Amino acid sequence: MSIDYQSLAVKGVQALSPYQPGKPIDELARELGLDPDSIIKLASNENPLGPSPKVLAAVQKTLGELCRYPDGNGFELKQALSARYGVVPSQITLGNGSNDVLEVIARCFADPACEVVFSQYAFAIYALVTQAIGATGVSVPAKEYGHDLNAMAEAVTDRTKLVFVANPNNPTGTVHGGEAIEAFLARIPAHVLVVLDEAYCEYLQGMGYVDGVSLLERFPNLIVTRTFSKAWGLASLRVGYSISSPEIANILNRVRQPFNVDSLALTAATAVLSDESYLQRSRQVNTEGMKQLESAFEQMGLNYIPSAGNFIAVDVGDWANDVNRLLLDQGVIVRPVGGYGMPGHLRVSIGLPEENDRFIESLARALDSLAAAESGKGA
């Protein structure tokens, strides 16, 4: 007897499509027969510097203990986070990347009877976890590709349990200053939880930005989520965290999987928090690389969305899929964002100067090739 296993899945899961990450280097090498060493990946907002030397040294010391379970409470990492951000360990929830924490939050506080508010063009995980648990997602139209905080506050109803705000937002890179975030939080009822996703906050400098953690005392319904995957350069190890009131953290830690952050990740994250010079280099490379790409787009006459993250979305119009294909042919991986409702844009991570140059040259060739083909059709 043939069984339709999809029909056995819970209703919210039946209609889900798997999250599509950036294409791995090895996958492109296999598909096109390219040398993996010739490929550059600017698709997943990774830190182009590679890991901190302090991380490599610390991880090396941990390898001999791989037969042991990790510290399920993450004591050392929580101590380091507490010291850096002025919170107590009971406010911290650790996750297998911040995605893990976002899912735990949704599982703890949302259900099929409630609504979850997020912005159009916001990080895809918000809609995915909402749908998976069967809650109703309320996508609020964006304003100039960013969160319309006023409209989001107005979208809150008596059914709303959660509101997700990404600051800066992925994939658009838009950001709100401290005054706007505080005014928004003041409008949200105390029984509605607000998740302030600050995955890219380490890149913010001199932008009127307010550290979300500093708002927790005034807004106890706030949960701040962060990651070590971006500016801290630990994407492969998958470690993220949230900071909230101890009461909320206690609930999250009831649902969080035991040992969800492995020993290498705990060790690496603790080590990198002490490497301030690495963070400063990451910021400098990002700032200079952003200027490099913005200048090139302006010279090519391409519109882009000004970004506060370590990536930038450029508008190549109806040619987006073709441009992406031609970039892949040249061994350059970027991220199409049609799945976010932005079919004309490509999101490009900031790389090292030579990687940015390679992308710029490849993009110019792709555009020239498509323009020539279009011209030939009209001849």
C-alpha cells in the first residue's frame, strides 16, 4: 500500500519549502567541473578574514576531548558574554546558531491560534518557523526595502504573540536608529514579545544605533538575538545566543535541546570574544569593501540598497537570473533573492579586496555579454 507521508505531517509543515542556503563552493565545482580553489563565494555573509588566530589555538587544545559531551550549560561562554554585555548568565540562551534560538522562541511562545508579525523582505526564517508551528504570519509591507515600524506596530492585534525585527535586516541591509527602535518598543503591549535580531550589529558604527541589550531593563518583553557567524567569523561552528529577562530565558532553556552547542563552538566563541583586534579588522575590511562595491555599482549605473551589514543588494533588473548564471560560470557565487520577493536583486557579501575586484570584473563581463546579446536580437 502506498502511503502519502506528506499528508501525515502537521499542517504547517506540509506547505513548507526547505530553506535554501548559499551555494557551497564544492557543489559549484562539481556542477561545472571547476577547480574549487578558483571559486570565490560571496553568497552567505561570511567573514572573509577566516577565523581568529585565538580561535584556532583554543580549538586545537579542545580536540583531544571530542569523546566528551560539551558543557550543556555553556558556563564559560555565558561568563564571557556576561562580562562583555553587562548581563547575568541567567539571561542568556545559547543556540546552534541564532536560527536555532529563533525557532525555540517561536516554539515556546507561538501556537496555531496566534499571529506573528514580521516585515516584508525580512529574514526568511521568521516566516518559516511561524508556518511550521501553524501560527498565522502577518507580513507588513516594507518601506524603502526596510521595516515600516509604525505599520508593524499598527499590525499588532489581540492575537499577536510575537514580533520579529531584524536590525540590520537581511537581505536588504536596512537599519533603524535607537530612537526609532525605542519608540516602536514603547508602542508594543507588554504581553507581546519582540525579538530584536541583531545578527549584524557588530558592523554598526556611528549610525545612531542603540545596543538592544541596553533596552532590556526598560522593555522586559524584549528578546535580543545575536550570532557568532558573521563579524566573529565562526559560521561553520554554528553558535548563537539570545539575551532576555531571566524569566524568558528560563522558558527558552526548557525547550532548547541539550548539548545544542558543541565543545568546539563553545571554545571558539569564548576565545574570539577576547580578540578585539580581530573584530576591528573585520569592521575595517567590511567598511572598505562596501565602499569598493558601491563605487563600482555607481560607475556601472546600477542601483543598490545602502547596507549596514556585511553584504549589499544590487539591482540588475530582469537580467538577475542570467547574471547569476554567468557569474557562476566564472566561479563567482552570489545570492539571488527572488525568494524574498526581490527578483531583480542579487545579494553580494563583502569579501577581501581581491575577491571584490574579481566579482566586479565578472559582473561587468556578465552585463556586457547580456547587453551584446540583447543588441544582437534587435539588429
